[in-house]
Amino acid sequence: MPVRVCIVGAGPSGMAALGMFKKLESQGEACEVTVYEKQDAPGGLWNLTWRTGLDQYGETVHSSMYRDLFSNGPKEVLEFPEYSFLEHFGKEIPSCPPRAILQDYLQGYWRFLGIERSDVLVKHSVKEVSYDDVKKIFSVTVKDLVENQESSQEFDKVLVASGHFSTPHVPTFPGIESFEGRVLHAHDFRNAREFTGKNCLLIGSSFTAEDVALQLYKFGAKSVTISWRSQPMGFAWPDTVKEVPLLTKVSGKTCYFKDGHQEEVDAIILCTGYRHSFPFMAPDIRLEATNTFNLPHLYRNCQWYGTRPGTKDTDGSLFYLGMTNQFYTFTLFMMQGLWSAHVVKGLLTVPSREECVAQIEEYLEQDKLLNTCHKMIDNQAQYMERLRADIGHQVCLTGSATVLKRWDQDKRQDILTYRDKAHENIFTGVVSPVLTEPWVQLLDDSPGTYLGRECVDDNPSRD
């Protein structure tokens, strides 16, 4: 009897896992893989939607994407070693393409892996997952959103790949409930053009605040104020963008800050991050974590062990994929999927429980020391090497760390132009072309327009 495998979520992480099971189909134990996805199509966060709040079925909207989003990291660190951007598009493309281009590339990779649309049960929302210690099986309850009916099925293994950037963390501030403008979390931010000519306040000081601020500047916001809690990002912002200490209270349209100054704004956008949220998982097997590079409970940041009070083991049969903070993304999902498929199919034997738990705790302690961007990049590069060594994967991806560090330097030099830089392919050494127009002037992100834009083969802005 084949191993019954359930994958929860068909975003880049879940689809990578599905693809790896197909890739290893002829090796190890036979598997019967079922994938559930609540959206209309695979894609996860990359599925742009106009909806916010709830969808047509009353489910929470998953995507946090917005119009005109361009990659905020080089495509060279996203590129799959076995399926290049050149192979997909038939030509080299610049390093920081728009969302739709990356989504198209992902879809091409899934086809390359042999995934068919029928392999994913879309419009199916997982409602409950529990583990029976005696039978050593999972019970998974799923709602067919179209038929409005629930059913349960048993599985031997469960891979949770539902992501952790869709449940907003929403703080509050005195007086914000009576603010006389627009208040929203970045999860519901869809179009920077809505704020043209407006004075905008962003709460937060990480990647979301950084990119939303740039979007607002690009599309003509009158001013952008970024309020930080721990420390400012410290970029050389354009004249209409500034960073200030934390918001303390709101009165009417007037916002007051920790340093004593005040200003009037038209909109408050909470760029305050997301929560790891898995309400469908039974409490004793539910991951409770924050957005760190090394996670509790998870050996190799994948395989579940009940290491804290109120949790239990699942005999190595539960996996959470794509749940760490990320510099590597698509390739990390690929490697985690491949690693997990090796374990499920019996191609990789993990150490004893004691050794796995000890390593989990060791890397949790290491995480406390990751206080610079370059340390974080190196830590994740080392993690990717551990996965590679475990499964004997032939392609080393640590070259991405060099690209990421150069990218970080580009941002520090000029936050407005880092997307205009060219980066070197870690597999071929080919340097990407650059567009003749700077990112800040690209107001149409449609694939046809983007791919038709003029490029040059060298980057005169490089030393």
C-alpha cells in the first residue's frame, strides 16, 4: 500500500514539494500525494487579487501582493538549477522583474516537474488536522468550497505548506480607532495609486515598510513617514520620505511620535509583519513561531518534534515547509521539498530523536546571534548546505550569498536604484542585462510590456 501523503497549500513551497515527489517517483517507497489549496489556482502569495478581508467563499484572503510589485531581491538567488530563466523566457532578463514574470516562471517550473492542474484540489480549504498516536495516522478534514461540504480522510504523512505571510500582526495605538483617514494593514494594500498626493504614515521598519514606501514615492504620494520601533532602516531616502521614532497616539488626523514631534497624515499603513497561524492544526501539533531563521520544533526547519509543553511527537510524519525567515526563497522551497520527500520515501534516515532535538535547540541559540544582514545571509547559506549534504544534491547554492551581499550593498548605496543593478548567474557566470529605463519610471508591470522593453548587456553603474 502506498504512503498516503497530504500537502496543505499549493504555493511555491507546496508545489515544490509535490514536484519533488514526482521527481523521486521511481525511488524509495511509493507515495500517493494529495494537495489541497483553498484559492482558485496554485500560486500562494503570487496570486494577485483585488479582494481583501474575505473571499467569495468566506475564507480569509491569502495574498498580500499588490499591483506594480517588482522583486525586491535578485532573480539570481531564486533561479532553479535545473530550470533557468533563459530556458523559460528564451532570453536573459534583468535581475529584479515584476511579480507576473516570477509567477510565470514558477508555473513553467511546475510544468517542467510534470505537475498537472489535476494534481491539485483547488477551492478546498483544510479545516482540521489531528494525529492519532495509537493508529499513527492523521485525520484531515477538508471543506469543498464550491459544494460547501466537509469530508475527512486519513493520511500517513502531512506536509504543511500554507505559508506565514497571510495572517497580519495588527498592533493598536491610542486614538487610532477615531483616525479621520484610511487605516489598513499592508496585507490589504493593493495599489499605490490610491495614495497619490496623500501624506502617508507607515508603521514598521522591515522589508514591507521599505517596499511600500518606495511604491508610494514612485506613484506620487505627497509624503511618506516611516515610524520605527526598534531602529530605523537608515537608507538614503528621497526628499519626500523620512523615518521617525514610534507613533505614540493619534488625534483626528494628527499623529504624535516618541520624539515629541507631530504631523498630519491622510493614511496609516501598518507594515507590522505577519503571524505564523495554523488554526486548522490540532494544538498539540501546531507550530508556534516567529519570523526567524531557525525554528522551534523543526529538525532541519522541516520535520516536527513536540519539544515544548503541550505538544507531542508524530513519529517523524509531520513537516512544516517554508516557515523560516527567508533570503533564499524558491530554491529553499525546492531543497526543503526534496529533503522532506527523501525522508517520507525512506531515502534518508534522520538521526535519533535526541540528536534531532539537540540540533533544533543548538540552532535556536545561534539565531540569537544573527544581528546583521550578512550574518543572516551566511546562516541561511549554511542551512542550505546542510540540506544538500543530507540528500547528496549535486548543485551547491552558496554562491547566492555573494549575490545577496552585493544586493544589500546596492540598497545601502541607493535605495531607489538597487533594482536597476545587474547580477551574475551563480551557475553560468552570465551577468543579467539591465533596462534602459530605471525602475522608478516603470509604471506598467504587465509581462508583455516588461519583456518588450529595451535592455543593454552591460551595467555602467557597476564599478
